[in-house]
Amino acid sequence: MSNNNTVVGSKIKSIRESKGLSLEEVAERSGLSLEQITSIETDQNLPSLGPLIKIARALGVRLGTFMDDNDALGPIVTRAKDREADKSISFSNDATDARKHMEYHPLAQHKAGRHMEPFIIDINPENTPNYQLSAHEGEEFIYVMEGQIELEYGKEKYLLDEGDSIYYDSIVKHHLHGAPGKSAKILAVVYIPF
């Protein structure tokens, strides 16, 4: 897992440098702190998707650019056996919390020019989650495969069980996590207009 985390951090850094942007400029464009961006680039931490999407926008690239191995134009089939063998990407709750609470298994890493990012996400249980809500452009669809999750969305909280799904606009501040003390496995599809 740490190898893939390193790939994401170093890709962000190399894209930023190739565009001649300083850390300060990316911080200003993304609305994130200099410390957050530095910790991501140096692989001290990977935040939730929200900050990564903001960095992608600040750099003028798709979110998938940080995760792609190579680009194919035709349909992409991800076999279950290959998905399990692939390295997952771990995210912590926010940029100051090093506890890893989610493992993302990307399902379309090789698809060029995509607008959707599909993942299978394993959510580890936390009794006292410490998280920050984030907002970004786009839409998200979540289907609960196993366990129970909680979505904080604006001022509302939604508890979803196995077989439940939810589709929402990402521009509203939100955070997805396991129900207190519960683990879960979900299918998540994130759409980000580019």
C-alpha cells in the first residue's frame, strides 16, 4: 500500500513541477494549506478524495491522472482476481490524521479520458472518527455491499445498510465513513466534470 501512496504523492509533485507551479501557487489555487499539500507530496499522508480533487483542479488535470498506470481508449475490464492483486490506495480521515480508515481499490485505472472514478472501498471500523467535511464539484453514487455506513451531508446524517444506495451532489459539504464501530465495503462512483 505504501508503494502506491508514494506513486500518488510523487505524481502530484512531478505534475506540479512540470507545470512550473510552486507549492504556494497550488495551495492558493486549491484553497488547501501549504502543510496539507506538502504532506501529500511527501507521502506523509493521503487525505480523503475532496482535497485530491481540489489539487487536480488546481493543476488542471483529472483526478485519475494521480492513479493511472497507462491509458487505454477502449473498454476496460477489471477482473475480480486482478483487483485483489492490485495495490490499494489508503486514505486517512483528513490531512492531519494518520490513521488509515479507508482502502480504495480503483476499478478504471487504465481507462483514458474518463469522467467517472469507480472504486471498491473497504472501510475500517472507528469508534470515534475525527473527520472534516469537504465539498467539490461533481456527483457521487454509493452502493453498500457489506456492513453499514454513515454519510454526513450538509446538516443531515444518513445511515445506510447493506443493499442501500445513495446518489448526491458533491458540492454540498459531506463526509462518508463507517457507522460508529462498524466496518463496510462499498462501491463508489465519483463523477467529476472537467
